[in-house]
Amino acid sequence: MPPSPPSQTRPKPRRRWRSWWLKQLHTWHWMSAALSLVLMLLFAITGITLNHAESISAKPVVIDRTGQLTVPLRAQLAHPATADAALPPAVARAVKQAVGLDPGGRPVEWSDDEAYVAMPRPGGDAWVSIGRANGKISAETTDRGWISYLNDLHKGRNAGRVWFWFIDVFAGACILFTLTGLLLLQMHARHRRATWPIVAAGLALPVILAILFIH
């Protein structure tokens, strides 16, 4: 009589679900980590530079440029459509060619004497002024260095709409990274007794510091 085959025990449904969730969490955790790794490092470094901004000296570099509009182009400045209308395209192109700054499509502060275009940017500043009567172009750019540039990117200051939305996407990836990490901690906590005391300490420390030292 042939021997009976050894009985095979199937994994319990609970274990199968745990294994499936563990695999999913690991996948989403490493994907969100890969997506946010470089910028998370950048934001951590700029968090330090922002916290010590007063002790990090930076000497701004200021460059002035001048130019001149022709009489036909000067005439296009006579009647702006609205109080903050952009420069006419031909005028904007002439300004860019004369001083290297492109004011096209930006709102203009119109006064009786001049058309002024503010052009702030991360890590610096710029502006263009055009005399409405004489057509004289005056421009100034200020560069405060790469640390100021990175700090402004951290804050989303004068970085435009694309960077604004990119920060939201990056923040979402960071939230996913932390939540999946928390769930992975929960699933492994039974084998690591120090897990929840360390998590509690990470929560309590900033709360205690805020209560005691921030007024």
C-alpha cells in the first residue's frame, strides 16, 4: 500500500492578508521615498540655513543697466488698457534686447511719468522702469547668492505657479512616506518593543519644547 502524501497546511486567511498588506506598504513606502528623497534632503538642509539665516552672511551683487526706446515704441506707452496692463509686446521685446530682462506678460505699475515692472525671483530681485515721456529704460538686478536662492525655493517665494504645485505634489509624497512608515512600524511593533516608546518620544518632545520655551 503506497504511503499517503504528507498533508499540506494552507496559510491562514489572516496571514495571507497581512502578507499582502505588508508587500503593498513596502512598495508604496519605497516609491514615495524615491520620489521625495532628493527634495526632502534639500528641504532639511535649507531648514538649517533658514534657522541660521542671521549668521550666514551674503553680499548682494547689484547690476544696473540702461537703454532707450525709439519714438514709435514710446508712443505705445501713452494709453495703457488698464491700471496694471502689461507692456505692449513690441515694447517688452525692445526692453529685453536693451537690458536683458524680459518684462513681457507681467503687471505694470503705471504712473504719469513711468511704467514700472517688478520682477522678483528666488534668491534675488529685479525691476525695470521706462520713462513714458523720454523712453529711457532703467533696470536693476540683485543676486543674493545660491543659499538665498535655495531658501526662497524652500518657502516657495517668487518661484511661480509650477513650483507652487510641485511643492504640493512633493508634500503629498512625504505624507505618503510617513504614513506608510507608521503602518510598517505598527506591523513590526510586536517584534520590536521599543517602537511605540520611541514614536511617543518623537511626538512628545516638540510638544514639550513648544509648551516650555515658545511664548
